[in-house]
Amino acid sequence: MKFIRKAMRKHERADEIVTDRLRSYWAALNDQGATHRQTCGHWLNNRAEN
């Protein structure tokens, strides 16, 4: 929750938030009201992982 809040504050409002499929990301984005912007998919966050 703390990471999501800090990232959203620092980088303003993103159109799309790419995460892996951890339920903790969904819960944190749900508290922020941004679950509709979350995108989960195979290889979508590969650039950040590398």
C-alpha cells in the first residue's frame, strides 16, 4: 500500500499500471480506487524486471 501510494503521488495519475498477478497489488489499488487501470499479463512488465 505504501509503495503504491508513493508511486502514484510521485508519478501523478498513470493511464495504465502494469503489475504481476500478486493479490497485494490489487488490494492496494482497490484502496486507491485505481483497479480499472491495472494491467496484468505475461511479459508486460518485462522491461521493468530487466
